[in-house]
Amino acid sequence: MTVQAASSYPAAPSPIADPNYYTAEMSYAEWKREPTIIETLFRLRLPYRPPRSLVGKFLWRRRVWVEVTFALSMLEPWEKFLVLVVLYLALGLLLMATTLYLPHHVEVMSARTAYYLFGRDAASGVVAAGDLFRGAVNVSLASIASAGEYGASLAGWGSARAEL
């Protein structure tokens, strides 16, 4: 009887089939490296550590939150690139709309508010506020005067002079 040599059996499969798994992206030096803010925002692979600055740490935490929430770490690099491009384009359009259209919108809303509150447009809003104050003072003085007249009529009630 002959015994088969151990070399005739197939080799055990490697636990990690990707030959690029043990590259510089996964090295200890890469893990220890501190990224810049630009790398934190625009690099496809998320850095292991946050930058030293407070702004960099804040942006790194937000990036981690986005990647974990939307499972971006599970995507292929081209899919992640596509999602990040769409995200940055949407944020850019939102920023552009805020800077271009928000000032005009605030102006229109303040004019409407002035019209609803004072009954006039925003150009005469200050005068309308003064008129509102003068009108309130006049109404209160008129009510005091009418109360005085009513009090005087009550004081004369029961006197000999009767008004029918």
C-alpha cells in the first residue's frame, strides 16, 4: 500500500481572497496617520482617526454618521463616489439657493408681515407703528373721558333733577 503525500491535496483556501487586502490602506502606519480636513471630506475611504482640529473632528463625526446611516462603507468605490457626488451637488445647490434667493424671500416676508400687522406696506411700516401708538393713546384717553362722564352721570343719579 502506498500512502498519498500531503501535497496532493488541494491547499486550504485563504481566509481573504483579495490580494490587495494587506496593502498600504490597511497598514499600521495608515491607521496611525492623522488626516487633513480635505481628506476627511473628499477621500473615498474614511480615515481611521479624526483630524486634530475641532472643525475636522466635527466633520469627521458627521462623515462617520452619514456613512453608517446610509451604509456607504458597504458600497464599492464607484458607488460610493456616485453617492457622494450626488450628496455634494445637493448641498451645493442648497447653499446656492440660500445665498441667492433667501435674502429676497426674507424681504418679501417682512413686507407681508408689515402689511398684516400695520395695514400698510413695509415702506411706511415705521410711520404705521407710530400711528398705531398714537391711536392706542387716543383710544385710552377717550375711554378715560367717557368713564369720567359716566361717573359724573352716576354721581347725579338720584338727585332732584331727573332726566327722562
